[in-house]
Amino acid sequence: MSEHRRKPPQPQGGGRAAARRGVPGASSGRRAAPRGATGSPTSSTGSHGSGAPDDGDRSYGGRAEARRAAQRSGSVGAGGGRRRAADGAGAGRGGGRRGGGGPNGPGRGRGRTGHEPRKKRFVDYPRADKDGLRRWVPSWRLVTGLFVGLLGSLMAVTGIAYALVGVPKVDDAATAQNNVYYWADGKQMVATGGETNRQIIDYDDIPKEMRTAVISAENKTFEDDKGVDPMGIARAVVNMAKGGETQGGSTITQQYVKNARLGDQSQTFTRKFKELFISIKVGRQVSKEEIMAGYLNTAYYGRGAYGIQAAARAYFGVDAKELDPSQSALLATVLKGATYYDPAGSAAVDPAATAEANTERATKRWKWILDEEVKDGHLTAERRAKYTKFPKLQNPRSNAQLGGQVGYLVDLAKAYVINNSEGRITANDLQQGGYEIHTTFDRAKVEKLEKSVAKVRKANLNRKLRPDKDTHVQFGGASVNPKDGAIEAIYGGEDATKHFTNNADQTGAQVGSTFKPFVLAAAFKDGTRDPDGLPDQDEGQRTIVNPKSLYSGKNKLKIQNYDGSIWKDKNGKEWLQTNDGGADYNPPTYQIDLREAMRESVNSAYVQLGMDVGLDKVKSAAIDAGIKENSLASSNYPSFSLGTSSPSAIRMAGAYSTFATSGKQNEPYSVKEVEHEGDTVYRHETQTKRAFDEEVADNVTDVLRTVVDKGTGTSAKLSGRQVAGKTGTTDGNKSAWFVGYTPQLSTAISMYRLDDNEGNKKREFLEMFGTGGQKKIHGASFPAEIWKDYMEKALKGEPVMNFPVPQEIGTVVGETPPPAPSPTPSKTEEPEKSPSPTPSDTGPSPSPSGSPSPSESCSDWDWQCNNNGGASEGGDTDGSTGGESPPATPDPPGQNGGDDGGFIRGSSG
């Protein structure tokens, strides 16, 4: 064996183990030094005592190192433990595993200590040389390295993505598609709603005024940017936070890419990421002229118009090249969102998008754009000063396919889909087209209803003969199937391309006495309050009424609270309720039962009944039947029971159908199913709920049957069929209604005069005295006549069905022994004798007391009778003499959303 491989001599004194055990004279963990070397094992190890290492130890390691070793080992006592640590440190520096130290010092072998140094990590985190929280604080080297690495990775990914993303062709994304609407029988109604109303024009045919308006409104840096504008995005965010007008964060190039080159309009991160890179490429590869022309030719401007040429025709009836700065600014305005900036309004889509609200928004932005053009140097101040008046717009419908009732039907179905698909189908989705929409509309019924209205209009209205009476006359109508709530027919107006407000939807026309059945339903359901009870009394102390219950039919009845105190307004004025024609019923007792009061539409009896039941209960009954709360007037006034509210024809037909189904309520709906690319994306599910008990609904129906059989609604009788219904007329003769139903079909017809021409922004309802040659228009006149003509045709061939026989309900209230006549009229005035058959039952109508008047010679409810009346037959707006009247300003059309379109959110339905 060679010399360098021989085993080294063992240390004296027992070696390391002995040293660890503390054996006197044992080695301290180092190889024995040769004789003559500085220091000696004995002196260095210190067998006894606690002395510090002598100077000989320093040649094997520093004192500081020895102290750290001792601290790490945890040795704090005297003696061998500390010496072991010190010796270990010294050995780590001088001792070697192989070979002893030479005469001049320790050997060169690798030292071994009680705590060997850690290996260096590539990422020193947590930091090894720090204690406590400092271990978790990254060093500046680590932070810098991570940032550089992240930035480099991002640049690499961006470069790869930019290289991989291709620029799609315009033709691939701008392929025109339609939405196809179907009748209830599956036959096609119309194909429209997609990108059909478009005409591509050249850049040179787009006026400079339009280009500069869009640049000032949307992208001031368009001429210089490279497709995206980071500063513009930042400005948009800041201005949005401030709540001011702002340019969009997207550039015109990005909008062009989205509209013309990306078929996917979703707002996902992937699509936005793709749009960004395509915009950068398009900005580098495509000229500014092509981008501007492409954007203006593909953008959606509302009114079914895609592209600047179609928009110019739809809004102003001119070619695009003829647009002036004012018109251009308006079209740049609607690019922000036609739903909320088209002055015509889109309330069927969103209740907030009324014509008034949209006009206000559009006017503000239109002015702002013109002012911005001056700031940007595109328009001189002198020329700007010429455009102070908002541009005149034409009718929003110009598509011939949407003429007649089709336009109203499409609007109704479209709004219903948007508001009831729970976000799965948006307005933007429908604008892209490709949907098949299966509606509930019965083509035959729609045509019959339209013809019935046209027949009455032609026979009675003559604008040339009576220009001040027969102008601005509007009719509305809707038919609902009681079985499931399907809207089978509507009448929205003469022509959807000429009159664009849907009269079947909410118009603001008050419903008058057609509201009284809800008062009766509340009396049957909740009963009248105990006059001796407390305002917050238990519901169990109410008295359910019977149709034979007696109330006062006195004209100018002093209305009382349920506890017998006189109702007064905030100014202390009493409420004296008038009847139509000033009629007093059944003098001298004036007592009239609820059936007769409904049949003759006696205001005083039903106003007092509403007060006894509680107007909050009346309101709840209307809502339970299907009336939307946002269409109801204030219930703080006694006249609430007379129909000061303004539900739509659709909602009134739907609410009455709740009585037709013995109290089962179904939401009116107009779309059964929607398909897209072969998949069903929406399907209506009927959800029937119990609104009233059977005895409540059936007794209301039984009372309403007498209205048609021998009351104010006899002109609506059908051959061989049972009919229940109610007439309604409002104060000032500004609207008239007839709402009626059979077991198979419920229909509401409205009539009113409304000056909603472009120049009249107040939408003023006008009186109908003298309209159609009649002294006064009642619900029993033209509305009931239309109802009868339509229903006879609509139900032809259908089996005859009868209403259920109602169960006995409630108790008779108001029937007391005859006392001396009371000086003050009230609901509890006592008869001199038991009620006898009413005048209407025996033939003559009730005669008003006092001096004779023309109304004595004919029935008060006969609409052909020239009755000099005071308050109207059915629903005075205030219906009183004295007392504060409630707010009567009607809501604008569709303010609360479409009746069918707003079955969400929104809308009356």
C-alpha cells in the first residue's frame, strides 16, 4: 500500500468519542499534532475546569467562529461542551479527515464542524440568512429578477400572439342574417331584424361632417394612432369616474374590427385580446380612409339601420352625402347606443329608455359633439352657431315588411325575448340576427281585430268633417288566452310604419271603471273592516261581503273612512263623490246593492266600498290579478277605486282572464320558443299561480255577467255565449274602455285622443266630447262595438262554454231596520223598506232626484242617449266636488316597459 493511502495514526487519549464523552486527556476532535508543534492536545482541550481555549486554539479557528458554533449548539455551561464547540470550529478550519498537521500548522483536509454551512440555492426565498419576518421580505435582486423575467415572458407571448393572429376578411363577418318570426301555427310571419337594411357606400360619399363628428365624439387621435390608443382608454376611465361625457375607450379601428371583421360579439377576455391584436395589424396594414368607411358602413344606428346610408334614410329621409353637421352629430350620438339615444325611445326594451328620457340624453350629447368639433378645429364657431335647434326626425319605421300590425308584433316579441331570457339573448344578439322566434300570435285573430277597429273607425270618424273632434283618435286592443296567458292578438295602431307607439302596450290612458272589479274582488277576498276596530286590527275582524250588500247610490256622497269619520284631504276638504250624469240611485233611501251598482257603474257605492275594504287591499287585488304595480296610480285618494291608473290593454285583458279561470293567474306572454343555429335557447314555461279562491273569482264573474246582460255593457252581448265584462270612461271624457271575456278568450279595447305628434312633447290627452258625432264617448259605445264585432269572429267555430256557477259568498252588509232619514248621506243610510227589484231589472233606469233633466228620458248607461252629465260613467280622475284630486299626469308610452316586453323587469308585463 502506498504511503499516501496508509491509515493515519489514531489520536491519543481516546479520539473524538472520548473527547465527546469528556474523558480527561482525550482528543478534542482534532488529529494529534506532531511533537514540537505549537500548543499541545492537553492544553488545548482542557481536561478539567472551564478555562477558555489558550492561544494554541486560535491557529485552528477564530474566537467569533467558536462563539457562534457554541451558540448554535446551545451549550451555555462551562467545561467540555463549550470546548467541543470551540474545538469543532478550530478543527473545521485546521483539522483534516486524512493526514495530520505538519510541524507548522494543521493539515489541509476538509474541516468538519458541529454546524456545516448551507448549500447555496438558486432562488434564496425564504431568505436563509435572515430571521423572523425578514426571512419573507424578498431582496431587491429577487424582485428585479422576477420583474425582468415577467416582462420578458409577456413580450414573448405578445410577439407570438401577434404573429399567430390573422386579420379576418370583412365578408366573412359581415354576412347579413335575419331573425325569422313565426305565427303561432308555425308559419313564417316576417324575416327581419338582422343586417338587412344596409347599403355600402364609398368613402367619398360620406360627408366630411359625419367623419369629423365621429372623430370628435369617439376617437380624437384617429388620424395618428396605430389602431389602439392607451391614453384614450385612460382618459375614458378617468372621465367615466368623474361622471362626465367621454369618448369611448376603444378606437374607431377597434370598433371597425369588432363590427366588420369579428363575427363574435361577446365580451370575453379572449375576444377582447384577439380584437386588440387584430386592431394593431389593421392599423398598420389598412388605410385610414378604408377604416373610417368600413366603420361607418357597418355600425348599427338603431331603427334597423346598419351603415351610414341606411341610417340617413331611417332618421332623416335623405342620402348620407346630404347630411349636414347637425344631422351628422345626431347620428354620431346614436352610435353610443341607439336603445338609449334614439329620440323615438325603446321603452319596450328598457323602461328607462322612454322617448322623453332618450330625447334628453340625445340632445345633451348632440350639443356636446358639436362643441367638441369646434374645439378640435373641425367646425368653425360661426357655423356651429347655426345649429341650435335639435334636428327634425322622421318616423322610426321605414321597413315595408313591418307595416300594419306586424311591426307592433315584432317589437312586442323582441322585447319579451330580451326581458325574459335572463340575459341569454340580448338586444345586441338580436341585432346580429340568426334567431328563429316562435310567437303566440294567431294570424287570423290579429287580422280580425284589425278589421273590426278599421270598420268602426271608417263608419264613425271623419277627420275632414270634424277636424277638431276626430283627429288624434287612437284605439288599442289585446286578446289573451285565459288558459295559459298567451297573447293571441293585439291592435297597436293604424300602421306600425306610420304610428310607432304600440297602443296595446302602456300608453298612459286611464282605465276608468274597468278597475271596479278589482275593488269587488278585494271585498270578496279581504272583506270590509270593523268600524269599531283599530287601524291595525287583526284581519280576522273583517267581514266578507256578499253581492247583495247595500251601499249608498247618492250623488255627491260625502265619502267616509271605514270608521265613519269623514275623509278629508291634507287641506281639510271633504270628498263629495259624483255619479255619471249626476244621478241619484233609489231615492229616498239611496241604497243599492253591489251587483246593481256594478251594472249601472255607480261611482259613489264603489268609492265607499273601496274605503271600507282599504285601498291597500284594492291595490293588492289588482296586482294579484296581474296588473303591474308600476302602472298603478297613488292609492292615497278615494278615486283610486275609479280607475285613475293606466295599465295597458294587454295587462287588462290578462287580469280579467284571472277571473275567467276561477282565480288562476297566468302571466301574459308572446314568445313560445327561440332557436339559434338549431339549438333551443329559450322556451316559455307557464307558471300558474292562485290569485283568488274560486268563490271570489266566480262571484266577480257572475256580477260582471249582469253588466253585459242588462247593464252598461249590453252592446257587447254575443250570440249564444256567456260574456262577463265592464265598461269604463274617465273624467273629462279623455279615454273609454271595454274589457270582457268568455271562458276561452279575454279581450280589452281602449279608445282615447292623444296628441303625440312630434311637435307636442307633452303628449296631451284630449277630450272626446263630440268625437264620432257623439255627445260623449262611453266604454259602451265604440270600444264595446269593436269588442263585439271582433269576438263574434274570433270565437266563430269554437265550442260554447259557460262560466261556473258561483258558490254563496260572504254576508249582506248595510241591511238594517229603517230609521228616520239621516241628514248626512253615507253608505249606511237605512232603507224605508226592503230593497225591491231595481229600475234596471224592471225596465226604467234610475231617475236622479231634483228637477227633471234630459237624462230622465233614457238610461244613464245608454251611450246613444244625449245625457248632459257631470262626472263620467266610470272613472272620474277625481270624481269629486271638493277635495284634493290626485296627480293625473299620465306616464309616457312605455315608460314602465312593455306589457309583453317588460314581463321582467320591466314593463308592464
